[in-house]
Amino acid sequence: MPSYTVTVATGNQWFAGTDDYIYITLVGTESCSERTLLDKPLYNDFERGAVDSYEVRVGENLGDIVLVKIEKKKYWVQDDWYCRYITVKTPSGDYLEFPCFCWLVNDKEVVLRDGRAHLPQDDKTSLVKQHRQKELDGRRKTYRWREWQPGFPMSIDANRHKDLPRDIQFDSEKGVDFILNYSKAIENLFVNQFMHMFQSSWSDFSDFEKIFVRIKNTISEYVMQHWKEDFMFGYQFLNGCNPVLIRKCKKLPDKFPVTHEMVAVSLERELTLEEEIEAGNIYIVDYEVLDGITPNSTDPCTLQYLAAPICLLYKNAHNKIMPIAIQLGQVPGEDNPIFLPTDGQYDWLLAKIWVRSSDFHHHQTITHLLRTHLMTEVFGIAMFRQLPAVHPAFKLLIPHIRFTIAINTKAREQLICECGIFDKANATGGGGHVQMVQRAVKTLTFRSLCFPDMIKSRDVDSKEELPTYFYRDDGYKVWEATKRFVSDVVNIYYTSDERVQGDEEIQAFVKDYDWCSWIPNAPSTMRKPPPNKKGLANVNLIVESLPDRGRSSWHLGAVWALSQYQENELYLGMYPDEHFTEKPVKDAMAKFRTELAEITSSIKKRNEGKKLPYYNMSPDKIPNSVAV
């Protein structure tokens, strides 16, 4: 009798193994094998990390093996199983790979196609067409759209992490429990003693070091020492946490009536302000999106405030970006003065602190939450609903949405929900963060998510004009390397525009989604309103404006917990799950990894000897998916 050798790989994650019964059926173009129990006498099959081989005997020629059906049936109690892949050695000696990379839960069956990618128009037999359609029908019932808040990007229809399909849950839910991670952060940072000291101000700036000592590193210490300086303030618009807002100023907006006389002493080229603008030396950052956002009022004992500042920046003769004017509101007037470096020391410092606080809110809510987490989830859900596992775009995208839907669901469950962690420390908590997302969504475009377009739209694409904009330079390198890799893979399957147009699944995929650590440097909340006059600020006012001891500790715990990588983090270019089996794609992956290694090396070399090394866009620091 002909015999097929079937090899089954069980996952390495916790609880991946099973004691349940596992059955296999081989489906060929000519016939099917009998449903065969995979079991060895006196052997513990399907242990975590195991790779087990079995013989499947058949009575007749099956033809070409097209599908493999795996079934799991309860032995004693339901015991979930994670199958990585199955390989089949035919009687003629050929090897076929069937990627699985999914959980079999309860009495579940999975039907797999071999690992070669196929576009829908290339499937000719009714057997594979029906399999393709059945997979998508099941996925669309499982991955349903829901609007979590009016005006938000659509998200998964699940209230809690444990309600998600098992395949997209975290391996260990405890690893991403925000409340548990918060507790760990508070313990690790030794700030337990301050956690409940709300309304208790710090005595002075140096007092903040009491909660800062445990997370010191080269950059954070440098920030702590130099955060008051104009150079450090300006530098962060290029290479800080949120280097996505600075744009070249072509014309001063009417709402920001800065005159040459106000800033003349800050200009170094013997040009007027208008001439400096024409020469391309003036930049601007506008936090208009914060205008009118409701501040956090969840704690009746503490008033919290927000501002919507505008900041004018000057590229001086040494190519450093320096602040030269700050207005803390959007409407000019006597009660909304323009603060200048020539003002009193503390007036100017407080104005800069307000800008940094606004930048924190923009980064957390728009740059990070909306444009990173929520938008990636949209693509992920559309992928699951419209692209079967055999589609090349599914195989290309799946590593890059690993755990994204899971962490977003956990965030909606614990972090940004009503009475969530966001409400504890942030001035945009209590609903302000929701308003910000709703407002930002209205101006969000697909092009604004594309790195070169985003840089060019702000007129900051010239390396000669901004030579120390490392975020832009490193980002371009990573973007181009990624673009080359994606093009290499896509061109294998789409040899013409007609091939794209004829792919009904990729068309449906597109249609399915139409629609900081040193607290004074990035305050999560402000407890005094923006100053409406000059000459009133002093150290006491600034300290009383900054977060109190309790909120500072909550803020630091959040920054620490949310910036920790997963224990099993994968970085850009890492593809341990082999969804593709074709050699040309594997060659493209190897080429991609080589390019990324070269970029990493060049960034490391550039950073040597720098007091402020910039490595945020280094490929070895970029997670492969949005899961932190």
C-alpha cells in the first residue's frame, strides 16, 4: 500500500501542546485518504515544541495532494493545540509544506492548502475555489467590524481580550495586562510611596529626580540636565518622541501676529523676519487640534488644563532649531500674549513647558494611538475578512499585525476606556482623548500615512536645509528598504496591472476599510491655566502647574509600562513563521534582512560619540508589528 509520511510541528508558546486526539485527512486531485488518527504507542504526541512524524497508508493513488484536513477531538477535557505547520512526503519522494500557524480550539477542524501563494484568478478547480470561499465566509463571521466610539476608525467587535478569536490573542494575557504591568512599573520604579499623593506638589524641579532615578540612561539623563535649554527644546521637534509636526513656515498665520521687532534679537543673519521666512529658515508647530478639547475633570479635587499653542522656530547660523516665539492659544489678544526668549526666565520656561505638554498629548493620542495602533487594526481586520491564507498579500501582511488587534482590545478594555488608566494621569483623560481622535480622523488621509509624503507635505525633506533631522534620514532608509522588499514580493505574483485589477480579493480588501520619561519635559497634565500675562511666572507657579506627586508617578508608570517590548518581540525583517514557501520570496526576505542590517550599522556608526544618539528608527529597534 502507498504510504505518505506526515510531519506535524507543534508551537513553542505556552500551552501549545495537547493531549486531545488529532486526526488527518489527505485530499488529492484523484481521491482522499481515510481519516487517520495520528498516534504513536507509548508516546506523548504533540508536546509543546515537538516535531512528530507519522505514516498515513492509502489504498489507491490520491493524485496531487491539494488539501490537508486536521481535526482535534476531546480526549478528557478540552485542550487547545497550536499547530505550526505540516509537511507531507509523497510515495514518489516529493515534499509538500502546509503552513498552519493557528490554534485548534474545542472540537475544531482546519483545512490547509500548501504554502505556495495563489491569486484567486489562478485557482481553476472547484475544490480549491470552494475551500477559498469557505475560509473567507468563516472569517467574516469571526472578524466583525464595530465602531467603538463615534468618529473613531472601525475596530474589532470584541469587548474584552478574552472575547477575541484565539488566533489573535496574546500568548499570555498577563504579559499585556495594563493594570498588572502598571503595578510592576510602580514597584520597579520605587514610586509606590507617591502613588496616592494627589494634590501634593513637588518642592522644586530637582524633587522630580526621586521618581526618575530608576530609569536613567544616556538620553534621559541628558534631557534631565538640559531640558530647560532652548536648543534641547528645538531639537526634540526633529528627533524627540513626536518629530512629525515641525513644518516650514511659508507665511505667518493671521492668528499668530509675530513681528520682526519681537524676534529681531534671536535672528542671526542680518535679515528681517520676512526675509528669513523667504530664505526658508523659519519653521512652525501648531497644536490647533487641541483647541477646545475638554480637560480631564474626573478628579473634582484637581483642576486640569489644556492649551493649543503655536510655536515659531528659527534655524540659526549653526543649523540648530531654536524657539523664538510661543503663543499658548489660537486667538491672539491681550490675554494671549506672545512669549519670547527675551521675557523673564520663568515666563519663557513656563511657555515652553506648555508646548511640551501639548506635544505629549498629540504624540500619545494622535501619533501613537490613532495613526499607529488604530489604523493598523483597520488594515488587519480587512485582511482577515477579505484575504485567505493562500493569498500573497495575506502572507505578506500577517507578520506585521501580530498582536495588534489584541493590544488595541486590551487598551479599550483597560487604558482608554471610561475610568481607565488614561483618566488617572492625563489632562486629556475623561473624554478629551476621544475628542482628539475624532477631530484628527477628519483630516487623516492614506497619503499622510506614507512616510515620504508626510515629510514632503511639511517641506522638511531637504537634508541640506535640516542636516540633523535624523528621524527623516533614518526613516527614508527604512521606508525605501521596505518598499524594495514589498515590490520584490508583489512583482512575483502581480506581473501586470491587469493582474491586480483581476484580483477580486485585493479589491474587496481595499473597499472593506474605506471610511516621555522626564516629567517637566513632557507633562501629562497641567494644574494651572495657561498664563495670560507676562511677569507672573516663578519656580513655585511652574511646580504647582506641573503634575503632582501622584499623577507624576502614574505618568511615569505609564511611560515605563507602555514602552516595554514584549518578551518574544520580533523586529523588522524577522519572519520565524514561514507563511511563504517559495524560494524567490525567501530570497527577497534574505535581501531585505541584509539591507536592514546595513542600515542598522550605519545608524550605529553615526551615533558613535554623540551625546544625544538617535536610534528610534534603527531597524533593530523597530518592532515587526504594532504590539507595544
